[in-house]
Amino acid sequence: MTYPLHSVSGHLVAIGGAEDRTSDLAILKQVFALAPADSHEVAVIATASGIPDEVLPDYEAAFSRLGASRVHSLDIRDRQEAADADTVRLIEQSGVIFFTGGDQLRLTNVLGGSPTLKAIRSRLKGGAVVAGTSAGAAAMPGTMIYNGAAADALRKGAVNMTFGLGLVEGLIIDSHFLERGRFTRLMEVGASNPEHLGVGLGEDAGVIIHPHGILEAIGPGHVIIIDSRDLASSNIAELAMGEPVAVENMILHAMVSGHGFDVEARRYLVADELSAILAEKR
Amino acid sequence: MTYPLHSVSGHLVAIGGAEDRTSDLAILKQVFALAPADSHEVAVIATASGIPDEVLPDYEAAFSRLGASRVHSLDIRDRQEAADADTVRLIEQSGVIFFTGGDQLRLTNVLGGSPTLKAIRSRLKGGAVVAGTSAGAAAMPGTMIYNGAAADALRKGAVNMTFGLGLVEGLIIDSHFLERGRFTRLMEVGASNPEHLGVGLGEDAGVIIHPHGILEAIGPGHVIIIDSRDLASSNIAELAMGEPVAVENMILHAMVSGHGFDVEARRYLVADELSAILAEKR
């Protein structure tokens, strides 16, 4: 019944930003637990960040505490570095690949089409876990949001989109979702094309994207789902840029840790249902 | 088919705040146009406001420009003033009664059970239009939100509610809705009791509540509808205070000016459908 969101055996973990990095590490612990048996090395990619020197040591400390055999801090700044053979080799030997937050456009601009990104895709296919927070989460799908009006983004053209890293299809991911009131961003995207599921990640919340198309919410925050597939009508195609978009019938869910969502069936899974499905797929 | 939201012949107009008061007055013009033929006097009630001396002259100027025969600026500060016979008389002769923004708890605390509020209800029943912006809109229903967490209000107890002015039933109204990212507030209310329709008013947007249960969006902004009646599940009853609330299946609409919603039938009305229904009811 379910189709693969990505044709891989590894897991993706998208995190909404501001995950705990110093206390009980709830989300990072779940990321690390998904590492394949053959590698407990972690590669942290700070390309999105404007302050890599502040961010990288935090993750290095956190993953070391969690039991990483090595943590590779990769501050890939430009396309030349993204083509570097040593960087590619470190990715190839890592079981956990982690994208920090920052600016998702920097991430795609530097990594798009690079040997490093190819190595990451190959590792995901091979069973590694690829995780990202904030910009690192938003950039995961084939298409991403990289900018949008802060207040009312439900106006034609208020959301800027471009190609993402292409690690998952069928979804659009937004981060800091509740904290920055970003519901209207995913509503505009859903009106523009109702096929793709909107996933709004709250801070200190994340979603494990299982290979067989099941989402699993983790962390103390919320994961909001905006499902536009049954959109009944919208005026978006008739509007001039900047005009307010009308939307009839989107479906809204709020998942908490342990709840899930079947992307293909468009079905919410309470804790018991999620456990049963994950056990069956195992 | 539709039931009266309030057993009256007048109109209610709920406005999301920050409506234009100095330029083309789009929303205030529509409020004034609903005045009954027998009175073009306007009573502006600034009880909610902490700065009545700044707010009242703006509305006085705006309604005068629109053709009001008189504008009564009523700065009702306490329960004694709310019982004042002169105030009641001015309400009784007004065709338009307008609540400014401010703090909705001040509004209910001062006006609740007062002769002034009784006179307002009676005028609404008799055909007057009662309008309110921001706090003045939020306070209209039988139950209102008066406080809520700014970021993630989808946590048990994060929204504070109490009795409102009781001018309309079956709805809960929130204002500044898109601009302050308040989706989670109406989601928490919907999880606590799915019966009542959530109406989230954007700034410079409003909704005309027609007596026969039809909502009509007006103004350049958005009116968001959160319909929880088909809520499939929520953990809210099992949680401790402050824990994150899960929500399965709420329905989301975004109305723009000229679109409507049939509250009883829970049906979105595009412009043609709304016009046809309003013509039929007339």
C-alpha cells in the first residue's frame, strides 16, 4: 500500500530547529539511535550556518556524549570544498550525516550537484541516517521554501521556493513552524499544488521519515500536517501577485511524540497504530 | 436549513484589528452600510481601550466621513458608567454600535450584565449593526479567548477563556490571526470542544455575521475558518497541564472578501454561492 518516499534503506530525520543540544538530547539521541550497525561515525555539515564555529562544537560535544566513535565537523563553505575528495571520504564512512541550521539557500547553492551531495544520497540509500535541523530540514525535499512573508504568507507569491536537496519526495517541510506562525506558508504552497503533503515542524520537534512512507513524530514539540489533497477550490490561479489567496478545505493535524502519519494513505496514526505499522514493516 | 446564530434581525461585524480608519475605510464603510434605515447615529464604545482619547477621535472622524448623523464617543470606564441612563439612551438611539480594540477582559468585566449591554442586545435584536475590532470582535461570542501563549498555544491550558458578551453563539473568534500566528489557539479550543466553529480574523479583514447563520468575509485580509466538528481524535483529556496536544483531522479554510461560510451546514461558499444564498434570504 505505501510507497517509498525515497528509494533507500536509511532514515531521514527532519527537525524544526532549536532542538536540545546540551541537556537530555531527546531528539539527537533518537537520530543517533538510527545509525546503522556498521558505522557510528557522525558527519556534521555546517554549510547552512553563518556561525559554524559556534555551532559545530555543540554538535561535536552532543554526538560524542551519545557515543559517536568519531565526529567530523565539516564546514563546507563553497563549491570547491563540496568537491573535495577528503570530505567525500568522510561522508562515505559516516553512519550519521547531520545538517545544521542557517540558510537553506546556502545549503543548496553550495551542495547542489556536488560530489558531497552525491555521497550523502548514496549513504542514505545504503542505510545511513541523514538528519537536519531548521534550514537543514527545510532543504531535504525535492522542492523547498527558502523565504516567505512573516505575517500573512497566504498571498500569491509570498512564498519563495526552489529546488531542495532531493532526499525525499512528496513532502514540503517548514521549520520553526508554530513559533513563527508559518501556517499560511504551507497553505499557500498547498493551494499552488495540493499534491504534496505539508509538514510543519515545531521547535524541539522532529519527524523520522521511515523509508516505507511513514512519518513518526519525535521530541517535546509539535509536528503539524497540512494535507491539501482534498482541496475543493482556490482562487490562486486567477489572482495578481500579492492578492489574498482563498482556500477551501485543507486538513490539519497536530502530531506529538509517538504519533505518526502514513503519507500515501493520508492517514493519521495514533501511538498504537504507529507501533503496529512500524513493527509490521520491520 | 440554517439556524440563527443570534435571534435578531441586525448584523454583527467582527473585525480582526488594524482596519483602515483614515484612507478608503473599506471595512468601516461596509459596517455603516448595514445601519438600519431608521438610525444613522453611531455609538463608539472604547471601554476595551487603554488609550480611548487617541482612538475615539479616529472613529468619530471616520464615521462622520461615512455620513453618520451623529457619533457618540462612549468612554465607559467602569460599571457605574455602564449603568448610566444617558449612555443607555444613546445606545438606544444608535443604528451602529462599534466596539474598539484593547483588552476584551476589560470589556466583559465592565459591561457584563450591565444596562448598557442589555441595551446593545436589544438594539441588535431590533435591527442595529453591532461591530467590533480586535478585542471588540473576540468578545462577541458567548465564550471568548482573553489570553494565550504567543508561540505554541497547542498545549493544555495555554489558552485562557471565559464568558464573552453573548452576542453570538456557536463561534469562537480570534483576531490579529495571521499576523500573530494564532492558529494553535483555535486548534486548542477545537480540541477541548469540537462543536464550536473557530473564526480567525486577519488584520484589515472582517466577517459579517448574517442573522441566518451565514458568514461573509470583507476587507483586504483573510478570514480563516478552523472547523473541528469532524475531529477524529485528540489526547487532550489525558494530558497534564502544559503538555502538547495532539489533534487528528481539523478542517481549514481561508476566506477572502466576497466568500462566505454556512455555519450550520459547515459549507464554504465561493462568491457566486454566497451571493445566491444572501439574495434568497433577503
